[in-house]
Amino acid sequence: MVGSSFSAAPIFFALKSQNMHVSVCGNDRTDPCHQYADASYFIDYSNPDALISLIAQEKFDFIVPSCNDYAYMSSTLAAERLTYPGFDAYEVALTLYNKRLFRIFTQQYQLPTPKFLQINANEINKSLALNFPLLVKPVDSFSGRGVTKVNSINELTEAIALALKSSRSEEFVVEEFVEGELHSHSAFIQDGKIITEFFADEFCTVYPYQVNCSNHPSLLKTAVKQAVALAIQKLVSLLKLSDGLLHTQFIVNQNQFWIIECMRRCPGDLYGKMITLSTDIDYIDLYIKPFINQKLPDINQDQSLKYKVIGRHTISVVEQTAIFSFSCNIPSKQTQIVPLKSSGELLRAAPYDKLAILFIEYLHQQQMQEVTVNLDQFVSIQTH
């Protein structure tokens, strides 16, 4: 397993349930999965050469990436060079991962995404041919790092500098800012077709471009869900994606939608647990199957089934602080707490750190709708 953080733990235990010997790699020796692992390798897996060298030396049966882009992209390159199941060609993975390449691809095939522009840092005074406000993004960052909303051309220089600083490849993309509600779509693909899918509603209430609240089932209209699913199926067919997960974030404004980004790695912050609590379908088991050379199972996802209404909240802060404790008083049937910090530890500002993840089972859908977007208001953090 490539990755060792708390988000990778469900993947680790799903692999152990298959009676496998699971080795873990990651350079932080304090990470949870190193404590569980049958063997640990303390390498920087964001360096593909280091990962490829390790895999070639140890001759593992399978490679399973965890919940971040570096783990997935390094694993993809290793799988291509050393022949492992569950992965697309590296160039296909790069098209999805790199925001500039993804925008070029979606524009070429008329998939609904925000209008964008390719410019160099020294071209910012030229006519942009885009409508303000704009978003400036690193092409290769995650969790909204290095993203800035700009309202005039005078703000571009500083926004581009931040994006470049946050990009390993020192590249950025400029696109139109679209107004609407944020949602996600998890599709599981087999033989080029979506065989099961999950829609969730998502909210960014602390850091503008990092999801910290979400819920399942989604309250999206059926017609919008169908349109999104058709667009994602078109993308799957065009790229000839291999079996497995394709997770997409998109923005909806009435009946119009825009695809923001797609990923083939597992979403972080225990997203899969929210889906499993709601549907009783083992999301993580579905995720690992293609990587361990197993077919996805037939799933009865009858829309008449009554799902549990589940919310997820990642506790984060605007300013860095030392945490003593926290409490929550969330209107719900029950709340599960996954702590990520100990009392006295320093909690960095979002999007760089998290205090805990909460899973909330609501009494009914109306309660879910009213509470999820306001979850941060039901949590109280005590400091020293």
C-alpha cells in the first residue's frame, strides 16, 4: 500500500480482510498505518524512482495507492513500468491529474467545464478573454492549496505567484469562477461502463476551496444526476479508463453543471466511510478490487432503497492554535468521532491540518439539509 496516513487505514484493513500480507510505505514513521503494517518502508513515495526501486526489489504481488495524488501518480508510473493491474496508462492518468491538461481535454471534447486560458506569468497584462472573477490554480495541487479568486487584472500577479509556489511543476491555470453548489460523484467502472455510482453534496465553510462538510444521499434533482452521469460516461469512454473508481467534483447552478476535477485515487478524509454508513455498500472494498486483480461485484443499488442520511464533518481552523479539547452538540440520531490530534498538539490552519472527522446520522433528510452546511457551528474548540 502506497501511503501511511489515517485516510489510508480503511484501505489497509480492507486488504487485511483478504488475508494478505500488507506492506506500507511512507516517510512519516508516526503515521497510523505503519503501526498496523506487516512491514514498513520509510520512503518518499512522491519520488516515483524511489517507489519503483522498492517495488522492483521486493517484487510485491500488487500495488494499491492510498488517498493522495502523489501516491496515485507514482503508483501509476510504477504499474506501467513493472506491469501491475488496476491502473490506466500514465498519460491517461496525467490528463486527469494535471488541471491544464484536463481543461484542454474537456474543451476538445466539449465536456462541461469552466472556461480557461493558458498564459505565462509574463503575459498577465494581455487581454484575458475571460470574464472576472477568475480562479488561479496550480496545475498539480490538492485540497485547494494555492488557489486564489481574483476580481481584477491587478490581483493576478500575486495570485499567480502563490499558485507557482504551491506547484511542484511550477505551472498554473486561469479559469472563470463559476457560481453554484458543490457536489461529488463516485463512479465505479467495469468494462468501460459505470456499474454503480454515488452522489454527495459538499460544502466548504472554513477554507474556501477545501471540502469540510458533506452528506449522502445527495439532494440533487434526478435530471441533473442523469446529465452528470452521461458526461462522466462519455469521459470514461473517451479515455478508455480501466476498471475501478472515478471520483468527480462538480458545481451545479440550477440545471447547468461544470466538472471541476476528476481523480482515480480514493478520496481522503474517510469519504468512503460516509457512503458505507449511508448505503451499507463497502466503498473501500470496491476501490481495492481492481488493484488486487478482482472483478467488481454485482450491486443492487435500487433507488427505492431507503438510505440512512449521513453527514461528514472535518474539523479545521482558520488560524493556527494549540488544541486542548473540543466538544460538539449536533442535532442528530448519533455522532461518531475520529480524533486526529491529541490534547496539546498544534493544529495548523486549513487546508494544512485537521482536528477530527465526525460522522453524523441524522433523524431525517430535512435535518441533514439544515445541519450539514452549518456543521462547524455545532463544534466548540477549547484551546490552552
